[in-house]
Amino acid sequence: MRTTVLALILLSTVAFAGQPKRLNMPVGHTTTVSMSAPVSKVTVGDPSLVEVSQRGRQVIFVGRSTGSTEVTVMTADGETHLKIYVAADKYGLP
């Protein structure tokens, strides 16, 4: 029984590993995400929606316009995919 539960936990972790993490933020607000290793590159699907800067292990996002975009953050540990949703204000966030 214990082995079955452990196997289910591991399978569910692998199944969700490829899913992008979701980040919601209002226009004009800044959000900082810390990564497990120094960031080597950040790619933004639509740079008009989100301004991105990086410092060491941190990635700083600033919401510039409403909409959604995807971001890929590359580190020595691999890639992290983020789905970013920018709303007009905090009341428009899902």
C-alpha cells in the first residue's frame, strides 16, 4: 500500500511538471520570483504586456498592459515556464 501511494505521488508530480506556473498581477505592479539557480536567459512571448529584468536568481516582472503571455526562464537546473495574466486592477484578477 505504501509503495502504491508513493508511486501515485511521483506520477502526479511528473504529470504536472510540464504545466506552466501561473502568475497573476495588476497593471503597474511588480512581482519578483526567486529561482533555484542563477538565471541565464528569460524569453517573453509578448514583451508589451510584461517588462522583465533579472538579477542573479531573481526575475522581476512589471505588468505593463492587460492580457496574458508566456515566459520561459532558463537556469542551470532547466527551464521554468510561466503563464502571466495581467489585469487592469486587482479586482480583475482570476
